Amino acid sequence: MAQIEGVILQDGPLEADQQQHLEQSEQEIKSVKHQLASVDQRQNNLLNALADGLLPNQVIEQRYGEEENSKRQLSCRLLQGSHWTPDQWSYQPSESC
């Protein structure tokens, strides 16, 4: 039993794995936030195009809706129980999204 406790409590690869997981999760969160900012910018560009009459309203409406869907999915990843798995840090959505 003492041998098991020594192995469990010993610093080493597990701590390093946890740190790596934390760092990769932080990087992924930063990436998703950057993607959200890009969606916001594209939506603003579409609104400007609408105001300037550069594109037909139907085209702008469709593209804006697509961006809104992207924004909803990205926000869900950040806010509603998302988690990142070690296998290539793929996103696994929660049931509520």
C-alpha cells in the first residue's frame, strides 16, 4: 500500500500532463475568442454593405444568418459546458448545445 501511495503522490508525468492540458485548453479558448471576433467583424462588414447598398438584401440576410449560426456555435463552445479532450484536443459539445 505504501508503494501505491508513493506512486500516486509522486510529482511527475501526471502533473506535467495536467499543465500541458491546461495550456492547450487556454490556447484553444484564445483561438475560439479570436474566431468570435472575426465573426463580429464580418457581421459589421455585412451591415455596412447593407447600409451602402453594395449587395442585395437577400444575400446579406443569408450571409448574416450564416455568421450568426457560427457565432452561436462558438459561443456555445465557450459558455455551455464545453471541454477539450486530449485526443488531438477535439471539441466535444455538451448535450445542452
